[in-house]
Amino acid sequence: MKSRSVPSSRERFYVLDAKNRPVEVFDRGEWSRWMTENELIFRRTLLDESGVTVTTRFRSVSEAKTGEASLFVTRVAGMEARDNKSYGARTHDEALEQHELIVQKILRMLTGR
């Protein structure tokens, strides 16, 4: 199991309910237990020939001062440095849709179509 850092007091932390909706928690112990017992990666696409990986995961932490947090993130790795990016999403469904759009865009770039 991977160790995960505990957020600072300026951060808000979340777990997911049974329908993958973020729920804010106020007990660090509860948050920490949930983090170790649950898979945070929802989708990972490896484009073998190019070595590009697109990963969508639940972040679980947001800055306290921000409004609506982007608690899901899709990251692109393995491309040119300028193309390795992260994209935030507010909901699980939005994150999965974004993941697919990014994969399709990369495939078009790689194939020249």
C-alpha cells in the first residue's frame, strides 16, 4: 500500500460515497483510513507504442479558500514536456468523460488524423 501525506489545516479533505460523489470529512483519521482502503485511480490508459499514459484519479484534497474544488484529475505523462499536463474535473463522470476525450485527442495527434 502506498503512503499518502496528510493534508495541512488549510486544506479540505474528501472521501467518495457509494456513487463516487465527493463528501467532505472533518476527521483526519477517517480520511486517512479511507485513503488507505480505497483505490484512487479510476482509469489508466497506456498507449504502448508511444509510451504515453493518461491517468484519472481522485485527489481527495482541496485548498480551503477555493470555491468548488476540482477533486478529480487527469494527467498526461510520457509526451514532450510541454504536452505533459493535468486537467481538473469536479465530478467523477466529468473526469471519465474528460479522460476519454484526452485519449482520443492524443491518438489523433499520434496517428496524424
